[in-house]
Amino acid sequence: MNDLLRLLRMFKPYWGWTVLGIFLSFITLLANVGLMAVSGWFISAMAMAGAAGVTMNYFTPSALIRLAAIVRTAGRYGERLVTHEATFRLLAELRVWFYQQLEPLAPARLEAYRSGDLLSRIRADIDKLDTVYLRLLVPLVVAMLATLVFVVVLLFYHPLLALVEGTLLLVAGVFIPWLMNRLGHTTGQQIVATKAQMRAALVNDLQGMGELLVYGAAASHASEINRLSHELARQQQAMSGLQGVAQGALGLCANLAMWGMLLVAIPLVSDGRLAPPELAMLALFALASFEAVMPLPLAFQTLGETLAALRRIFELTDMQPAVLEPQQPLPMPHTFHFAFKDVVFRYGENADTLHNITLDFSPASKLAVVGATGSGKSTLASLLLRFRESASGEILLAGQPIQHYSGEALRQHIAVVPQQTHLFNATIRDNLLLAKPDADQAAIEAACRLALIHDFISSQPQGYDTWVGETGVRLSGGQAKRVAIARALLKNVPVLILDEPTEGLDPETARQVMHNIVGHVQINQQSLLLITHRLQGLEQMDNIHVMDAGHIIESGTHAGLLAAQGHYHYLTSINKLLVEQTKS
Amino acid sequence: MTRETESRRGKPDPAITTALNNWKTHSGFWLKAAVAIGMSAGLLLIAQAWLLATTINAVVFSKAALADVMPWLWGMLAIFLLRAGLAWASEQAAFHAAIQVKLAIRTQLYGHVQKLGPAWLSNERSGDIINTLSDGVEALEAYYARYIPAMSLIVLVPLAILVFVFGSDWISALIMLVTAPLIPLFMILIGKGTEKRNQQQWKSLARMSAHFLDVIQGLTTLKLFNASRREAQVVAQISDEYRKGTMSVLRIAFLSSFALEFLATVSIALVAVLIGFRLFWGEMDFFYGLFVLLLVPEFYLPLRNMGTQYHARMEAIGAAERMVEILGEEASSLPAPLAGEGLGMGGKEAASLPIRLQNIDFTYPDGRQALKDLSLEIRPNETLAIVGPSGSGKTTLINLLMGFLQPQSGQILIGDSPLPAIEPEAWRAQFAWLPQKPQLFPGTVADNIRLGNPQASLEAVQAAAEQAQAHAFIAALPQGYETIVGEAGQGLSGGQIQRIALARAFLKDAPLVILDEATANLDMESETLVQAAVQKLAQGRTLIMIAHRLRTVRSASRIAVIDHGQVAQVGTHAELLETSPVYRQMVQAYGGEA
């Protein structure tokens, strides 16, 4: 319920739309009930006047009927336009809001979620929220107002009539929805959860379809989808059963109200305390008045689904980002000198991933961090990029703790080729322009030449406008990697971080690309941080740190480390041995 | 193409409406049951109006007391209860019908996507396909649960009412008879224009969905380039376009229901006024006047609701368009051979048969020619390395071999049988595959290794992991083999995912092994060890591997150099050093690696 209030508070900018929608909905309802009641009275009165042979004023009631008919039709049209417009405006805003909440959480906090699950939150769950205004707020307010008006009107005729009408409206508008809500709550949540589960399973299955087929697991995964599909069907059938009961019960209430009116009013007519035409009027009035509560059971029933969706949205947006931005960030320094002093890092409650890392990364220097997979090399980069916070020790930038700078401003000056590159489903050009939206064709081509991908791109029928498939699948791993390298080079900023840049490239290409990058870095006075487990081209580096299980175990230049006859020397010699075997 | 031109004319593709109609059969007799129940409820409604008119007539004109009309009131009460029960029953029946269709279509679609295979999928947005399989199928519900039953009742119930009204007052009946057909006519006129828009709307929803998946998966990249703010604007823009699009569809839908309601209201008022004056002039009995007046709104009600029902139909057509498209997609992967004609494969047959690729041409639908006139023989029990520059066609070759793609010309022979003649499942059982970007499925590490072999014991899983050099790091995970891994193996490094996938291949123990750059992402020590394991795996098996690194190639019995979609040379390492300039160049580059 707290979640619901939070959501309603977000409605504030749309206050005008909200009230207008409720008003239009209300007068439409009144017009409809009025139309029925007056018609009933009109024909009875006309029949009686005809039978008695007296004249009557039929202009006023027939004018009333016309007015009610017009208000009813036009009001419904206006109401629908206004309420839907308001809902979609709100939804569009909510989606952006959700994205903005998600953005600071990436990448550290989102690793635990599957992207299909996130997708279902951002789209399906937010769509689900349209029920709050359209099917909950508007009908509820209108029903309350209408009940009040109906009961007061009936009080003028007889208190007992008001009592019958009021009681049955309450049963139909409050008791039945409350019951449906209670009964449908769990099922509603289950439906949302099952749908999300199915979506997530579909994401995995489609992306790993090849493996499923080859390993003969396709059938079992298909039956899992089928199971989820049946599960969903079962839950939806249960929900629909409730809906059927609610509908039946509601119709019954309306009929009973009409029946009650007859029971109370017939003796009153016989006594002469009510005019006979008022009998037909009351009966038709009672039937029509239940339109006010008709939408309520559905509203309360979907409330379960809505609340579950809302909870999932808030659960995510309420998470603390892994890194807090400073209130008043320092201006960016002119030179980028990073220094790690006794930095310790761990993931959550796990054991330390980095132990007392101390290193110096000065402007225009070329630093390499080498070591086996999982030795903590990539974590260093994510600390430097302010994606994660160290547990202790400090990282200084230009002598100031890195926490004092804005992460976003800092990243403006760093270009990165991450280990797992993501290319967006857009053209190659769009993917490159991400780094520098105003780059001209010459700059783009220059970067692609350095990354040795220009020739390939130009050989494509559409050249730079070639469409990259989802997550870059239509490019081979090596091609995607080189596009990512070109993208980083295009950014042209003081610091360049390469995480396994030559992975997936054939040796000749790898050697040349590295050669080009180092040349580019030297000319542009950039600093380079190379993270790799491949001991190639390291002669050109100013300093090399060898990492093992979160420790820096050796540091020095290529020549110095070889001379020291330590771990680096050992790794190099295995490599040499392999090469010689190959060549012999 | 025809689909597009037709929707431009504003008419839904007949293929879609035919498909929607055909899918009705999945619902069995439930739809008919729903209609029958709805019809009985309609007849009860007429009885109720008759009782109500009788009661009021008796009280107003015959001065009847409550006791006199009580029997009729009891009768009414009984009808109320019956109607409530029928309302529930028809809802249940209709919904059950819709569920049967949804289940059948989802299974059919998923099965077809599987048949189309990974090579087809790589050219599609998976967000879009996922949307069709989940929300798209759900959008069919309203069509079968509401639209179809309502369309039958829209004729039956008003017809029954009309019969009774004719019996009571032919003038009113005449008005109803004349105005009623105007409503659907009007609606069809307006509805035509909205159908196309609605289909576009559904496409834009799918596009929005695919875009969000892409953005969310690339959120870190966006942050690295400080583009995440810019992207927020794009998200806002797409959402806003979606709102405008939806509203433009809805506005027309609302306008059409406005027109319907107006027509219905005017007709009711006309009937009421005429009855009123005839009553006033004494030309009509009050009972019949009231009876007709009670029935007239009920006569127009189903027609008025047609607007909402029509919306359900348009939504279903929009959703079904993509489904029909997917189902109509020809599988470019191996079609299953005709029943009974497919060759099975027993034991280690594939390992003892040569595989021959003869004059293979392959061009992607977008015009990229990946392979031209490629011929290659893979001998039983050999280890064949395929090397070549990036983009030379190695991956396409592997996809053809696995049956995920079919060549435009040329053929692949397993022994003497062409590949298309072999049951795809029997063929796939013959090999293990380690792709470039292996996928982890939600579940434990052990489940992931067991992918192809769910019954494998934990010992077997561990043995496979040990061979793939994965045991040590798995054992160090918080819950060891029972650790849950998520999408894209977050929490595991690329090298670790690769090794889990390698363990899968070891566990499958198939006669043919395909490694796609198996040792990419492994650090040097692991690579050395994995290489030894791969050599062990090669014993008694045919091993085909794509490799960039020559040390992986070193162990191969033969090496095929692929360049520009063709086999440039085949030979041993020593032979190729002599004869192949491309190969020599690669080896030299490799020397620079140390």
C-alpha cells in the first residue's frame, strides 16, 4: 500500500488531467442513470395521462431525455480520451524515470539480474501500472461520489429505498471487490512472476539455441517453456474464474436492488404515498445505478498484479548504487596521475579480490598488468572507472582521493575497451559515434584504420552503414573487438584502458593492432593501461605489474622482469617453448 | 512484399485472418459451449423483462397489491440466480477456449523458432521474438475469449429479442430492424482505417521492446562513453512516440464507439418517444410498451460493445502478423527428412566415416557471400584445424557442418549420405560443440555441464570439469558445483565460462568434436593445460577446430587454410610452411607473440 501511495505521488504533475478525467467520468454516469429513470417515468406518466384522458407537459421530460443522451455519449468520448492520455503520459515518464534509476546501478548492482528480467520490469511492469489510474483511481472515486448522490436522492422518496440501494451498492462496490482482492492477490502475483520467468527463460533459450540443439537439450528446454506456459494458463484460469464469479455476483446485486425497490415501493404505491409512474422510474434507476460499481471488482482483482509489479520496480530503484557521487565534485585535473595505495577490494561478503595493491599510473605512461584469468586485473580497471568502491586503502587522482571527483566527469577522460564488448543493434557508424557524436568521416576512418577494421567495413555493401546484429552477432568476435578498439581510439582522451584487446584476433592482426595503438598513444601523449594475460608486445611498456590471486607479485620493465628470473620469466619461457615446438 | 502493399490499402493480410480462424480449432468445443450458455442467458433476460413489465403493469393499472404480484417476484428472483450462474459459466468456457489456443500457438512458435535455428536467430532481434512469444501470444486471449463468442451472440441475442418485440409492437421492431445494421456498417467503415495503424502500433511496441533489451545489456558501455544521459532522451522519445501512436489508434477507436453509442441512444430515444405518444393517445397497451422499452437497450447492448470487441480483434491481428511471419519463415537449417526416410546414426559411426564438403556456395540473405565453391574432406579420427584471417568464412563453415545453415549449392556428405538425409537430431547427437561465446543457462554449474546429459553423475561432471581445467575454480566457488550462475554467467569471467562449456563437451563424449576458438579467453597456463586435454579428447575421435593461435594448431593432423571463402591449402604444419604464403605469414606473426 505504501508503494501505491508513492506511485500516486508521482501523479502530481498530472493533477489537472486526473481531476478532469474523474469529472467527465462522473457526469457521464449521472447522465446514463438519469436517462433510464426519466424514460421509465415518462412512459408510465404518458400511459396514465392517456388512460385518464388528461393532458400533460411532455416537453420538459423529453428535453431532459435528449440532454441526458447527449451528455452520456459525448461525456464517454471525452472521458476516454482524457484518462488514456493521462495514463500514457505518466507511463512514458515512469519508463524514463526507471531507466534513470537503473543507470547509476550499472554495472556493479545489476550483475545479479538477468537482462530479460530487467526488460520485463522496464516494459511490462510499467505498462501494468496503467491499471492504477484507469481501472482503480477513476472508478473508485466515481463510485464513491455516485453512491453518495444516489442514496441522498432516494432519501427524498423513502429511507427504506435508500437503505436497500445503499446496502447493495456497498456489497457490490466494497465487499465483492474486497473478497476478490483477497482471493486474487496471490494468483495475481504468481501471474506476474510466471510471465517474468517465462520471458527470462526465453531470453536464455534463444541466445543459447545452438548449444541447446547440439547438446540435445532443446526438447527439455522446450518442455520447460511449455510447463511455464501451462502454469501461466492454470493461474490465468483461476483468475478468470474469480472474474466470472465477480461478474455474476455484481449482476445479481443490481437485480436484487431492483427487486428490493419493487418490494418496498409497491406497498407505497398501493398506499398512494408514491405516484404510480415513480414505480417504473425507481426500478429502472436501481438497475442503471449499478453501472457505478461495475468496474470495481476487476480493479481490485488486478490490484494484486499491479502491486506485485510495483514492488518489483521499487525493489530495483531503491537499491543503493555501488559508488556514491560526491556532493561537490572537484574540477577535473589537467593531467591524469593515478596512484593506488594499499587498495583492498572484495565482492560483497566474499574473500578479498585485491590485496594491498599499490601502483602508480602517471600521465603519458604505458602500464601493463598481466596475470592469469581471475587474478583481479579487471577489477583494477573498474575501480579506476569508479564503477566500484574499494574496501580500504585509497586511489588518488592528481593527489586527491578519487571519491572527490564525479564519476561521469572522470569517465569523460578515459576510453575503455572492455573484455566483453557490447555493440548496439545499430549501424557500425552509430556504434562508433557513441564515442564521439560529432566525429567526422575522416576521424572515424582514421580510428578504424588503426584498428585494422576499415578494410573490412569498406568491403561491406553498405560500408559504415552496415547494420550490426543484436549484441554484434553478425560480426565475428575479432571484428567486433576491433570495432570496439576503433571506438575507444576515436574518443581521443588522455587515458586509454585496454582489457584483453587482442582476444579473438589472429596473431598477425593482433600484433599490428597493438603496434598501431602504442604508436597512437605515443603521438597523442595518452596514458595506456593494458590488461592482458598474453605476453606479447610488452617490451614497449614502461612498467609491468604481474598479478596473481589479487596480489602484485612482481613489477618492472620487460627486460628487468626477465632478468629477475621470477614468475614473468617463467610464463615467458613456457610461451617460448610452445612457439618453438610450433615452428619446428 | 504483398503483405505490405495490402496493409497499405488498410486491409489485414488474408493470411493473418485465415491463420486466426484456423487457430480456432485448438479451442475444441469450448467456444460453442460459451455461445450456447450466452444464448440461454439472453433468453432468460427476455423472461425477466416480461415478468418486470407484468408486475409494474399490474401495480400501476390493475391496482394490484404486493401479495398479488409476489409469485412473479419470486420467479424473477429465480431468474436472477440462474443468470448469475450462467454469467460465470460462459466466462469460464470462453476463457478456457482462449487458453487452449494460446498454449498451442506458443508451443508451435517456439518449436518453429527452434527449427529455424541459431543461424536464423542471429539475424533477428531476440527481444522482438521474445515479445512475440510472450506478450504477442497473450494478446490473442481477448480475441478468442471475447471477440469470437461476442460475434456469435451479437447476432443471436438481438435476433431473439427482435422476435419478441415483433410480437409486442411491430413499429418498434421496425425501427430496431432498420437501425441495427447501420451500427456494424458504420463500424466497419471506421474500423478499416484503424487496422493498419494498429498493426504498426504492435510493431512499434516490439521495436521498443527490442531497443530496451539492447540498451539494458549495453548499459555499462553507454556509461563508459557517457552516453547514458543521451540514451535517457532516446528512451523518453521512443516512449513518447509510442504514446502518440497508441493515442492515435485509440482516438479512432473511441470515435467509432462514440458514433455507435450515439446511434444506439438516438434509436432508443426514438422508440421510447413513439411508445410514449402511442400510450398517451391510447393506441397501445402499457404492458407491451414497458416490455419493449426494457428490451430495447438490451437489443443494442451487444452491438454497442462491438467497439471494444473489435479492438480485441485488431490487437490480435497486430500480434498475429509477426507470428504468421515467423511461422512462414522457411527453415534454412536442415529440414527434417520425410518420416521413415531419415537415416539414424548408431555408435561412433560418424567418427569412422569421412565428411566431404563438395563445392559449397553460401551467401547470407543480405548478400554477403561467405563461402564460394569450397571443398574439403574431413577424415575419420583426424584432428583438423581450420585457420584463416577473421571473416574468412570459418564460422559459416562450422554452421553448415552442424546443419544450422544450408548451402545454396554443393553438398555435405557423411560417408555416402548427404547431410539433409540424416535426422537432424541423430546428426547432432554425433558431435559436441564449443562455440565462441558459450551461453550459460540459469541453474547450477553442475546443471550447466550436464546440459546434454542430465542423468550424468556428479563424479562424471567433476571428471569432465577436471579435464577442462575447470574443477579448481568451480571447487573454489561459494557452493562449488551447486553455485547458481545467471545470464551471461555474470560473476564468472569469460575464461571460466569457456571452461564450463568445454567441460560440457568433455561430458558429452561424442565421436565428433567441434571447437570454435576453444582456447580464446584462457590465460596461458590454462591454455597449455586445456590444450593437453583437447589432445586427449582427440584420441579416437574426429576433431575439427577453428583456431587463431598456432600453438592450438600444432597438434592437428592436418590444417586447412581458409581465405576469402575458399580452402587455400590443406596440409600438415611442415607442408604448409613450404607451400602457403598466408600460413607462413601467420606463423611469423605468431613468433612475434612471445
